Amino acid sequence: MPKIPERTEVEKALQKILQIENVTQRAIQYMLYGMRSQLFWDGNKRTSLICANKILIQKGRGILTVQDKYLKQFSELLTNYYNTNQSQKIEEFLYNNCIFGIDK
């Protein structure tokens, strides 16, 4: 269970994420941070996905969506990320299976 987010810590973390040069990587990192940090009372996954898509769409990089056929694998990887704070596997999964539209 994550601790209650402190505004200054969240702002610093988001500023660091928003400095990531690769737009797709920036969107994925933003989404994962929002999901794990539990910034809102409810709807963290939905809100974080919307924010990631805003980043992608704004730069013409397509959209991020988890298709039904990947939901189980996504949930398992997300749970592992929540428990370990190790994001490499879920980042690779999202990049390879969940970005659609324009070149990454």
C-alpha cells in the first residue's frame, strides 16, 4: 500500500518524468507513476491512462490501450510493478503490445 502522496514529492517526480526525451517512454512512465502512486481516491488507472494518451496524442505518437487479450498479462505485470517498483517488464510489455497508431 503506497503512502499518501505529498504534493512537493509528486511535483518533483512528475517534472522528472516530463523531462524524458522519448515521448512514448515519457507517456509510459507517467502512466505507471500515476497508477502506482495512487494520486487519487479512485480511478488511478483510468486517469493515468488518459494522461499517457494526452502525451502521446499531443505529439502525434498514437494511443496506448490494453486490448482484452492482454488484460491478464497486464494485470500480472502491474501487480508485480506495484509490489517491487521494478518497471522494466511492464514498460517493455506496454511498448511492444499496447501502443497503436503512429510510429513509436
